[in-house]
Amino acid sequence: MSEYCKYCGTSARDARSLLAGNCPKHPAGAYKGKHALYEGGERAEYICVYCGTRNRSLSSLLSGSCPKHPDGSYKGKHSAYDGRESGPYECKYCGQSYREISSMVSSSCPKHPDGNYKGRHSPAR
Ligand SMILES: [Zn+2]
Ligand SMILES: [Zn+2]
Ligand SMILES: [Zn+2]
């Protein structure tokens, strides 16, 4: 069992040694902070929480730019979903359920916090 960083996908044998290292893809800037634990554990596939893209490697998922990033299209990297391993997935705002994250995030949410239909559904953990 390996532990993974949710920003860069680096793995370590245990969480303590993972969290001791500085992260090259830390949100505050390269090596500006420590790795953070990805809570989803080891999986057959990793899914982006914004766009539903799947990748069998967490580090390669996290190194790709996301077409549905909340800051704007391709303005940031994919982010790995760490909730349940298979569907159905529920929207954390409106509770609607979908078999695939990719279909959930392609439509607007009637209860989005920015306003009705002002943003996309987002999977709850
Ligand atoms: Zn990292
Ligand atoms: Zn994405
Ligand atoms: Zn929703």
C-alpha cells in the first residue's frame, strides 16, 4: 500500500515520509509547501473531479491541464476525485445522481453556490 500526494502524485511507503517532503506542484508555488495526502488510496483509475477525465496514473492525471478547471479552461491542472471508486455519484450541491462524473460535470447545477445554474455539478465524496 502506497500513499500518494494529491497535488503531484508522488508516492511514498507511508504518509509520514510523504508529508515531510516539499511538493513541486504545491498550489502556493513549486516547493512552497509540503505534499498533501490523497485520501482516495490506490485505485485502478483516477478521475478528475472537474472534468471526469480518467487516467490509470495519478501523477500523469495531475500533470495535465483541465478543460473545465474552475479558474477557467486549461487555467489549472486536473484534480483527482477521492470519493467512492465507482458510481453512481451524487452532486454535492443538489444531490442529483449520475453514473459517471464526466456526465455530471458537463451540465449546470440548479443549486450551485455561485447562483442557480451559474456553475457545474460537482461530485460529493
Ligand atoms: Zn506533491
Ligand atoms: Zn480535469
Ligand atoms: Zn448539482
